[in-house]
Amino acid sequence: MEYILGVDGGGTKTLAAAADMDGRIVAETEFGSSNFKSSGFEKARENYTAGILKLAAKLRKSFKDKTPFFKSACIGLAGLNTAYDRKMFNELVLNDDLKLILDIENTILVNDTVIGLAAGSMKKNRVIIIAGTGSNCYGINAEGGQAKANGWDHILGDEGSGFSMGIHTLRAIMRAYDGRGPETLLMENVFEYLKIKDIDELNMWTYDTEFSKDRFASLSLVLCNTAEMGDKVAIKILKKEAHEAILNVKTVVSKLKLENKDFDLVFVGKNFRCKKYFTDIILKKLKKDFPLINFLPLINRPVEGAVRLAAEI
Amino acid sequence: MEYILGVDGGGTKTLAAAADMDGRIVAETEFGSSNFKSSGFEKARENYTAGILKLAAKLRKSFKDKTPFFKSACIGLAGLNTAYDRKMFNELVLNDDLKLILDIENTILVNDTVIGLAAGSMKKNRVIIIAGTGSNCYGINAEGGQAKANGWDHILGDEGSGFSMGIHTLRAIMRAYDGRGPETLLMENVFEYLKIKDIDELNMWTYDTEFSKDRFASLSLVLCNTAEMGDKVAIKILKKEAHEAILNVKTVVSKLKLENKDFDLVFVGKNFRCKKYFTDIILKKLKKDFPLINFLPLINRPVEGAVRLAAEI
């Protein structure tokens, strides 16, 4: 029997869904990283191959189907940014072990923003802004144009992300400690959150463990709570990150010439839970600049967007 | 015979100098990293022990001295910031293999800013500002007070450093590329410097090699050259970093209550080679705020400061 395949491949976990030819999801599987940047090429390839084969095995079992075949597929991949990334992901995803169950000619690899946007909006003019651990923005317009801004990861970019919030939280604490910056409740709130007691331990927490963006991004919750306590330093950091997110959207909107058009803005990522000093600031400013904008939190899962795009191939 | 020992221990190389009891350097040796943070504890301990034993061997040979003994020692260490660092460095430096040639009771471990300051100024009120790969500021006053600001390394601090300049250079390029920020000559100048041809290769240069602060800090030279070509984006980055350096100094000066006193400011680090948009801005502003300040570039080597401090023990 023939199916379509949608994949949401992340640095920590990957979701794969098989749908029937009408686009209804009939089987799913979840497995580890399919990103060579976070887990190394061999491990990512191994995870990915085993995961897709497992999905095929489920189809065999559920539908007594001896030869399930994915007639088309859309693979959304976090970290697919450059030509080099594409070359690596092509090798990883379109590998010989999967050739028997997959029509490689009808398989597309896209950045995970693309499947997120497909999951979040059906409108012809649409943009997605992500503010999770990382930051990304992508959109398409009725003329088929595409545009992106940011999504360059933590050294080259990620302004407006949870990682950026976390780093600026830590730096504000050190500035206060040194006397280079104003006092802030961030110090005691972060100490409490991390269950540490002093700057020495903050140094150890920062440097004496393997570098992880997630660990720093987790501090964005403390930052948000501290801002809501009225702390000026925390509020200032959040407002700055909110303006970076606004800049991401404005850049994409401008490239797509959507300024005066009716378009959806899908927003997703844990930082949008921070209402007063992040989400509200962003939505208010964008509404002012783009009167015909419609805001939509992403409710569907990105893997559903991948299935939708695979169905259109 | 008895000697005094001075050490300048860095993350890449370590210099050790033996001086006679009048403080005249009579033998030197250079060896690898003595910093457990950059080379691991065992390797750093091994380097350090072998290096000091080699210095003792030189004394034996030069002075036909069978039992050279370091009566006092001052060990300057990059990365000695916290109580945890001190515990680790104590184990590393005051180890059993060296006990026979060293008076551990008369050995002091200090941050490398302390030996830099001792090398750079004899004045009672004195401050040192470092803007190399990292950023640091430290001072002492006539009353014996000490103060520092920054020096928290690349995640928690390093504002005003070459590393910070490098990162902001890269981010400005990505902003221009995205359309999030103004166009800048930094893009073509960095491409030329790195011998790369596009953003894909910049991504690879950034992420596909082991993380190294030095690599990013090396871009500060391109930043300086680009600013001197009149590029507004480059000038803005440099001015911001200069103001961070100024803030470091002002914080230390304020803690030491040197505002209206005659004091030396020793400056060191490759970024001070960037005159027009870094050094000149810093010196002009500080001269205005602190009329009795004296500027001194660091000419002596920090290891000479270590010897001087060891002689005072």
C-alpha cells in the first residue's frame, strides 16, 4: 500500500508520521536526534533509519500490509540552513537502507520552520516566528515567494530566543555583582532556581558542565517571573529580546511585501508564555505596523504540517 | 642556593622565571598550558611540574648548584576567579613533586591581572585593564584595598574583549545578510580574511570546528581595519566595546575611591592596537572623568611582575 510520510526532526527528538493518501495520520513513531550537529552523523543516521523502519513495521502490523511504501515525504529538519547542511542531511535521510520503502524523487527536505508554518496556517500569505531555545522566522506569500530571518544558531544569531534571554540574565547578574550594572532580583531568583548559593557556584554551573543551549534557555522562565515582580533589569532584557523578535518578523514581512496585506502570523516557542513583557509587546507593535495581521498560536504539531506538505507533492 | 620564582600561567603557554635574592632574573623556561580549564587537570599538572623541574635543572647547570630552592614564589594564573578555581590550582601547583624545591608556605597564587599590574606600575594607586581575547580589570590602592570588574570569561562576561568584538562582527554580518541590519563592509572584509566566499562557508567556519575563543577574537583586527575604512557598523561595535572597557575601569576606580587621586592605568592586550575607535576613545573619556590618571601601556612582561611580588613575600 502507499502512504505519505511527514517528519519533524529535531536535535533532541524526532517525530515521524505516516498518513494515508487522503492525508489522515494512521501511524506515528518517536525517536532520538536526527540532527548530525547535535548527535554526530553516524548516530543521527542510525536513529533516523531505525525510526523510519519502525514506522514501516507498524504499518505492516496494523494493516497486514507486506510492502508499505512512502510515495512522497516531507522531512522538516532543525538546523538545515546552508548548502553544506543540505548535503549532509541528504546523505543522512535519503540513505540506501530506506530506498526500498521510500520514493526518494518525491521526498523533500525543508527547514523545520517550513513544516511549522504549514501546520499553523492555510493562508496564502503567512509567517511563522519561533522563540524557543533558538529563534527563527520564515514566511511565504501568495506569489510563492519565501523569506527568512535569523535562525543562525547561538553564535551567529538567536537574538530574541530563550538562549539569548538566559545569557543576558547571567550577564546582568555578573554586572550587578561587579558593580558594573544595577542591582537586580535576578541574582537571588536564579540562585533559588538553580539551587545554588553564590557566584562561585554560578561559575561552576556555567562552565564546569558540557555546554548546552537548553540549560541557558531554561533561565528565560526565571527572567519572565522576575520581570513580573517589577524588576527593571529583567524588564529591560525582555523588552530588548521582544524587539529582536519584532525585527525578525518585520524583516520577513518586508521581504515578502506583506506590509498592507492580510496575513497570518503563527507564533510558537515557550517564550510566548511570557505574556506581559514579551508576547504582548510583540503583538501590540506588529498590530500597529501591520493592521491586517492575524495572530495564531501554533496549536497543531509541526509533524502535521510535514504530512500536509508531503501530500501536496 | 636560594632563589625566588615568578610564573605567568596561561591557557596556552606558561612562563616561569627564577631570580636571585635581589630580584634579578637568572633563568627562564617556557612551557604549555598550566590551566586545568583549557587542557584538563592532569595535563596541566604534568606541564606545570615538568616546567618548574626544568627551571630547577637549568639553575643546577648554570650555577653548579646541586640544591636550588625557591624560597618564595608568586604564581599568576589566568582563570583563577572563584574559590573552586583556587582549590583546583592549589592542588595543581603546590603538588608533592615540587615540595622538595619550593617553600609552599611562601608561595602565593594570584589572578594574572595581579602580576600584570605589578609588572606595569610601582605606584601605590594603580589599575590594570586587559582587552585581549578576554577582558579583565583589577586595581589596588594605597590603603591596600583591591577591586576587580569583569574577567568572567566568554559566557558570563568578557564585554570589551576581542572575543566580544569577534562575535559582534559575525552577528553584524548575519544581520546585514538577513536584512535585519544595515549593510557593512565587514562581510567582504571577513570573507577575505578567512579566505571564504559565502555565508555557507562562514557557518562552517563558525560551527564545524571545535569552539575556540581565540579564533573569534582574531576577527577584532578585521573589525578595527573596517572601522578605519569608515564603516559605520564597525565603528558602532568598536565604540560599544570601548564603553564596556571604560565601564570596567570606572567600576574599579569607584570601588577603590580613586576618582580624584593620582593613579596609574596600565593597559594591555592586542585590542589597544586599535587606536582611533578603541584606545583613543577610552583614554579620552577616562582622562575627562579622572583628571589625575596616568596612562601606561604594559611594556614589562607579567612574569617580571610575578618575580617582583615573590620578592616582597
